[in-house]
Amino acid sequence: MASVLVDLDVESLAPEVHKEDKLDFSATRKLYSYVKKRTFAAFVASKKVPPTCQNTSPALWQCCEQSFKEPSSVHKHVANSHASEIHQLTTETLNEMLQQAHSQEESINEESTDVSSWIPDTSHVPEDDLIKGPGEVLLYYCYCQINGPQIICQWQKELCSKLQLTGKVRVATEGINGTVGGTKTATYLYVKAMLSHPTFKIMQVQDFKKSEGGAECFSDLKVGVYKEIVPIGVDPDIISYRLAGIHLEPEEFHKEVKAFVENRSSNSDTILLDCRNFYESKIVSSLKVNVRTLGMLQLIAVCSQGQFDQCLAPDIRKFSYFPDYVDKNLDLFRDKKVLMYCTGGIRCERGSAYLRSKNVCKEVYQLKGGIHKYLEQFPDGFYRGKLFVFDERYAIAFNEDIISECRYCNCPWDQYQLCSTDFCCQLVLSCTTCRESGLTACCPVCQAKEQNHSDVSSGGLPHREECECTMSRPRIPKDTQ
């Protein structure tokens, strides 16, 4: 019974408790919801009346001089009649947690900046276990207040180096974002170290998304301190992750998409929004349609079989273009229910916050854990095709679909490679046959340069050049750099 109560969506049963009344705490939304569910369960359990003997009827709940036989009835009563009490008890619990967190933080600050105490002991682990054997890649993020990002950065460098991990880790005062690869022994120790650190105690094991790979998926280890843990180009103090949309578990998101797909002819008040860049969604097929049902007489990208069916996929090259896209298309989102998704969930945090700040949408939801978590539970669900990742694998598969095409011969193909032209950093879908025939560039402009390109910058270092692919993409607005 306790598990049923814990899983109950008490947020939706108590609309009179406003978000602005909630305690401003690191990762408030997630922590508040968790504590509130526990508090709700304990409150309901306290109203339970046990049977007098084994032969009597099932236990009842008594509250406010009323008796309840069904869990749903007592849940509804408590949510409607005792919301203020639940909120008060939840706030008191969070206050205690906040005081404990402050005490731990003060004790940490009083200690030396030596991070060795947060490095796990690996003396019992054979060195080969950190280098050889089955490997995997971890993808994770955590929005939380970090008062000493430089110290966390140094700790991450030493931790990853000791565990022979490669990858990228971004640290900021607003949190941490990382993707690292190594042996499964190494990644296990890494997760254990992360969960043991007081700064990241709100994280759980399931917050680390796993996929096949290893240290070879990255050329090296890059750890640094940044203004944002995901670059959207907007000051996090102005548009905070705390303003993010409502998180939906994969099961809930699947139901929403199912309803959207089944009723898309009449469901004109819903938009399924892909927050990824164009090359991430390019390994799925797409087409242009006139979206009159969305109230716009313009052409926008809508996927036919790839991604999530009938999604809106903005043609942006970088996530930092997203705010400008929203600003230019406010009428598209006006009075709409928006279902957002991205690779791992992190871009939706700031993306949904920015969209909500415009006060034009009816509702804004986001897929918790991103496509990665969705595909773990629904590999044959509404998302088709491969999932683009930011490492040397370029894409990972959860199903057998190949729904994109070779750029040159249009045969089914979804394996990315970098354009072969010097100094071009674009990705190209070119099948084995076409590559063997010399078609290895991203566009005709680069293909023509392939024969005799030898330019270098005045300092002797290679420089990036624009081609047909890059020139066709919108430039980043100056006010969001």
C-alpha cells in the first residue's frame, strides 16, 4: 500500500498549493515532489484503522469523522481537505533538510580545498579492470547550487583520471553536466563517488543514462567551468532552470504522444517540440508541410516517420539559436500545450524555462530523462530511428530502423562521418559505396574543394571554413551569444 501512495501524483490533486509557496531549494521541483509524496503517504497511513480480527472486513480509513473503504476515496479526501497540512509538513521536512545541507556545506568549506577525500579508494580494484573489459558511456546532469565550481572541476579531473575515464564534463554554479566513458568497473565507481558527494546527494542511480561504448568513444578528457552547463546563451540568473516545465516520466509522455498521434487531426492545441539541433534529427526522415492546424500559413519541419510522429523540429544548428527561434514564432506557441523532448533531458530544462517566460503557452511539459530514457522503456514506441550522441559514435540504436538516406544516392543510411574536406566540421551521411567512389564531403562546395584544398591560417593552424551546409543555417543572434 505504501508504494501505491508514494507513486500517487499528489501534485495534481492539490491545485490550491501554488508553486511560488514552495521552498526555494536546490532542485526544488524534484525534491519537493518526492518529500510531498512521502508526507502524503505517511498522513494517509496515520488515518488507517486496522481490523479487530482476521475475519473482519478490510481495514478502513477514518478522517474528519468520515470512513473510507477505497484508497482512491481517502486519497481524494486528504488532497482536497488537508492540502495545507500536507504542504506545511512537507515544508518543515525540507527546512530540516536545508539546515542539514547548510551544515554539511559549512563543514566542507572549513576543510582544505584538497579534493582527495572525495576520490574513491581503488586499491582493491585490479588496474586492468579500469582499462580492459566491457565498457559503457554515462550521460547525466544535475541542476543544483554549486558555490565552488573550481573545486568541483578539480575533483572531477582527478576522479576521472584515476578511473581512466574520458569524456566531457561542464561545471557551473547552476550544476553539472557530463558524459564519460570507460570500463563498467570504472563507471560504477564514478557513479558511486558522485552519489556520495554532498553536493549531488539529490541525484539517484537512474539519473545516469547508460549506453554501450567506453573510453574509446572520446579522444580525451575535458573538464571545465562554464557560465551554463548547457549553452543556451541566456544568463541562468535571468532564465533559471527552476522555471522549467512539468516533467513527465516516459510512461506519461508515451500516453501523451499516443493521444496526440491518434487525435492529431483535431488536436490542434498540442505541439510536440524537438529541442535538438538539425543534424541530430537528420538521421530520421522529414518533410515540409503546410501546418494550417497550428494556425500558421508557413512551412515548418514535421517528421513523418522519424523522431516522434508529427513533431515540430526547428531548423537550428545550435541550441543557442533556440531562444531566437521562440521569439520569432511566438504565435506558433500561443495558447498551445507543448510537449518538449531532447536527447537526455537537459536542454528541455532551460528551453522550457525560456518558453514559459514568454507567457504564451497554455501548458509546457518535458520528457524526463529525454529520448534516452524513453527508448529504454519503449524501443518500439513512437520514436523511430537512431539517437544522435555527442561523441565519436555519433549515434546509438535502440531499434533496427534505418529511416534516413545517403546524401548522394538516397539509399537507406544513418551512419554519420565528418566531412572529409580539410577544416570543415560538418557531418555527412554518405554510404559505403558512395564513399568508395570519392563522395565523402558534406556538400558540392566541399566536394569541389576536396581536390586541392591546402589553406591554413596565418598562424599555421587550421581554421573553419563555411560551405553550402553552414551557409544555409541561420546565424546566432548577437543578443544571445
